[in-house]
Amino acid sequence: MSYGTRIKELRNNEETSNAGKKWTSDEDELLVEEIKNKIAYKEIALNHKRTILSIKFRVISHIIYPKYHPDIESNIEKISVETKQKSVKAD
């Protein structure tokens, strides 16, 4: 299945209708609050109408990495504790 086909499939699903769309600054702010409040990734994904994987990627690329770069390796334990999310069983 091609990337384009997969995106169309995800966008046709109400739960992932924002898949592949550009993130807004409001959405990024909400994501930061959800992470601070230890909301489960599955619930965050549903709130944003995106996939769980895209939520995890956004957390890494726009929250964790900028906060700890360039000293990321020495902070790995702290990062792990701060970003630990509620465990959810995959459907």
C-alpha cells in the first residue's frame, strides 16, 4: 500500500481524520498539556484525530528533543521518567 493510499484511508476514518495534516500551534500547546497531565497516548491520539505513532513522534521531535538537546544522552533517565505515559493495551 502506498503512503498516499494509507493517508486517504486514515483520513476517511473519523478517529484519524487529521492524519498527515500540518499541526497547528494550538494543537501543539494542547499536546504539551496532555503530556504534562500524563494522558495516555491512545486518548491523546483520539483527541487530536491522529495515530498513536504520530503523537509519539511529535512528542519526541517537538517536546523531548528540543528540551534536552545537545545533552540528550546524559539526561536519558530523566527523560524516561518525565515522559512515562499510562500503559494501554493495544487493540
